Amino acid sequence: MPHHSRLSTFVLDCEVDDLAPHVEFWSRALGKRVESADEDGDGRYARLHTEVDEPILLLQKVPHASRIHLDIEADDVEAEAERLVALGARKIEKVHTWWVMEAPSGHRFCVVRQQRKPFGPYLNRWE
């Protein structure tokens, strides 16, 4: 069955106790206003404002070393994860509704459900 996917989000993983000063830094560094300083009400996620044709910029409080990873959004998360496995990626862990994946290069990334509706530009269709 065909499905769609596209680059969705750049996630700044931050190994910190308090995400707030880091949200402020990245907001000022990138010239993007803070859209949500506490996206889920638990102090773990913050979002910077981006236009509909730009990737989402999300900061995430994590227990591992700080790094950046990307999210690929799909209208069929399972089909997209399997497509990427066929290309050489590995499934690492299923978390809620998304997959943490690892590219053959060792880079971690996530396959997540559709983040913006409509999907918008730069959409890939996979058969």
C-alpha cells in the first residue's frame, strides 16, 4: 500500500537539568521565537516557531549526551519504518507511536506520525 513521508523535525537533544535557558539560547541564536516553552507540560519539550514550509525545531530534555537528530513524519509509521529497514536501517525501540531508528552510519533518527496537516510541500510518495 502506498504511503507518504517527509523530513519533519530537527530535534536538539539536550542533556540538561533545566531546558529553559537552552530554549532561550537557541531561540536567539536562530532568530526563531519560542512557540511553546513547555510543549507537553512536563518540562521535556519546547518548540521554536517555524513556517509551514520549514522543518519543525524541537528541543528535548534527554538523559544521554547532547546531539541533534531528525524526525521523518509519515502517514503510515510502520510502512515507513519497514521501508527504511529495507534500505539498511535498524529499528531500535518503539516509543508510544513512533520508532527510534538507526541508520547504517550509526546516526539515530525517529519515524513519527504526521506532525502537520496538511502534509504540505516536499512530500515523498512510496509504493
